[in-house]
Amino acid sequence: MNGEEREVSLPESLSLDEAFRAAYYLAEQYVALEANPDVGLVLFLQYLNSDPARWADWTQAVRTALSDGGAASPLT
């Protein structure tokens, strides 16, 4: 691949597990790229990696996102 990652086409939707992993990898990527990442984000990443309550917290966040009418849209 000549040092370039092959671009994978994105699906229209993700399972809860896939979406959780995507959020985890986004936080992990940010922490790895920043010279001095925000301490709160580092702690959030540690929480996603280790806290047994993370799945219940995640599913509650998904419920909130589905019922908020798009208030936290990444496109606005």
C-alpha cells in the first residue's frame, strides 16, 4: 500500500459495539497525536478502557443521542 492506508468505505450505520470502538479509537488517536493531550481526555480514555460501568454509560449516552432531536449534531 506504499505507506498509505487503504480507505474503507463507511456504512450508513454502526452497531453499538462498533460505535463504541470508533469513539474509543478517536480518543486514542487524539491522545497519541497531541504533544500534551488534555488530562481530562486521557482520563476519559482510561475510563473507556477499564471501568466496568462503561457499557451501561455508553448505552445511556446512545439513548440520549437518539432522543435529543439532533442537538449535539457534529454538522452544526
